[in-house]
Amino acid sequence: MRAFLHLAAVCFLLLFSVTMIYPVVKHYVMDRYGASIAQAGMFVAVNLIAYAVFALVWGTLSDRLGRRKPFILIGLLGNSLMLLLQAKAPNLALLMLFRFIEGIFTVMVYSIAMAMVLDIAARERYGRGMGVVGMGIAAGMAFGSPTGGVLGEREAVLPFYAAAGIIFLAFLLALFLRESEVKASRSALRSFSLLVQRKVLLVPYTFSFIDRFTAGFFVSVFPIMLGVAYGMSPGEIGMYLSSFLMPFALLQYLGGVVVDRYGRLKPLIAGSVVYAVCISLVGVLHPPAMAGALFLAGIMAAVMLPASAALSGDLAPRESRGAAMGGFNFSGSFGFALGPAVAGAVAESYGFAAAFGLAGASVLVSLLIAVALIRRWRL
């Protein structure tokens, strides 16, 4: 448990810092650089595109080298530097470039941390291990948003400087991580072809994709909607973000206990239905009622994430766990990258209600696909 908590603390500081940026997207990217709503959505998206491109790369390389810790240390240092450069970017193009490179380093840290959970935990405790680290990730997101909002009230660039400093503290903490025991994979190609060998991984990967696809709507268009449609300040936006992120963060470990005890699939299926309804309502309800829908969606997400991550661990060969979690984070990051781009385009053309209606419908469609795969492979 101590090793899980150490990883969770590092991930907490990382995601706390990353999430501090979201409440000031409108006030920093749009107001300072003259970006449109779609361009502001792309500011979030380019970071997440980097997650998708490099998640599998880092997992596979760590399997091949039989090392995890160096990736975490390099990722934290690189992330801190890129945030400083974003605070000083002279134009929108360079801001986007620094944001992309930051994403390369961010996914290096949390994807490898999740692989380390599978190295450390017994199979029957994958859910708990993912729950502890997931709680660190989600708690960082939950507390980072309101903190960034408070700082952004003073000056929109302040969250970038604060985030860079906090991630450097995470680097110092990570120096004391113990390297997990990993048997080096003899073939990088074998790790890259994992999905071909284990097609059943498509099930947790589908859930990972759609969960983060809709999260991409939430972190990009939702703050813009609150600022544009309701005239909220960064501090108020941060508080509304936390209405989803707080239950998502605080209930992760309990979600892990549930999926270890009752299985992975039932919580995933039931949680997806409720989550889809709640996300659809976000574009229809007005403050403060929308906070209730967000709160319930956060509870469902707290069960769904450890369930899908643990299922990936269940289905992965022992020597390819880094690649398995890389694939899990690749599918999620691809969804996370696609979400803001789609959300920004739909919101600009058809309105915010249509954007969140599309998000909820996409969850139900993906659930039908996942259920078909479950029945086909009799999981």
C-alpha cells in the first residue's frame, strides 16, 4: 500500500498542476492570444493528441528496458519546463507547440505509474491499486481546477507558473520511488502487437476511449460555456468543475474495492448508462441544477475508471503490462484528444446543448459496441 500511495502522491501533484490551466483557457488563450472557441478547444486537444501518440510508445519502451522510474523522472522535469515556456509564449503557434510537448511528458508519467501498479499488485487487488493511483490522479484534477481558478482571478498566467513549480516538487518526491521488478521484454514488436494477440483488450479500451472522449468535452467546452453563456469568473468556473471532479477523486478507492469484489463488467455497464444521461443533461440544465448532474456523473466515473483499468490488467500477459496500460491510455488519450476538437466544432456550429447531447449519445453507442464484444468473447 505504501508504494501505491507514493505513486498516487506523484500523480496527484502532476494532475493538480495540469488541471490548474483549464479554468483560464478562455481568459488566457482566447483573451490574450485572440483565439476562437474552436482554437481554444484545440489548445486542450493538442496536449491530448500527444497523450494518444506517445502512451503506447512509453509503455512499450519501459517493457523493453525493464525500467519504469527513469521515465517518471524525465516526464516530470520535461513537463515543468514546458509549462514555463507556455507562460512566456510569444504567439499562439508556439503556445500550441509547447502544449503538445508538455503532453508527451505528462503521459510518460501517469501511464508508467499505472503500469507500476500492475507490477506491484496481486491480480485480485488490481482494482484497489488502480483505485489508489486513480484517486491521486482524480484528486489532483479536482483540487487543481478551483486552485487555478483562484490564481486566475489575479492574473491568467499565474496558474502556469504555479503548475511548473509544483511539478518540480513532484520530481523531487519521485526521486524516492522504488523501481518495480520488471522482466525486460525481448521484443518491442511483440508489445506493439499486443492488441492483435489479445483482441479481448478491445473491451476495456473501448470504455477507456469513450470515458475520456466525453471528459474532453467537459474540460474544454464546459469552462468556455460557463464563461460565455453565464459570464462566470475563473473562480466560479473552477468550483463547477470540482462538482464533477471531487466525487470522481474521493471515491476512486471505493470504486476499486467494488470492482475487486463484484467484478469489472457490471459496474462498467451500469455506470455507463447513468453517466451518459448525466452528461447529456449538462447542456440542458442551468446553474445551480447542472452541478447535481455533474456530481452524479463523477460518482459513476469513480467506479468506471478502476474497473476498466483493472480489466486491462486481467487480460494482459505479465511481460507486456506496460504495453497493455500504454494501449489503455492510448485509447483513452485518443478519445481525450478527439473530444475537445469535436466539442469545440459542434458547440460553435450548433450550440452547447447539442455538444453535450452528442457526448451522452456517444457513450450509449460505445456501450452497445462493448456489450457486443463481451457477448462475442463471453467475458
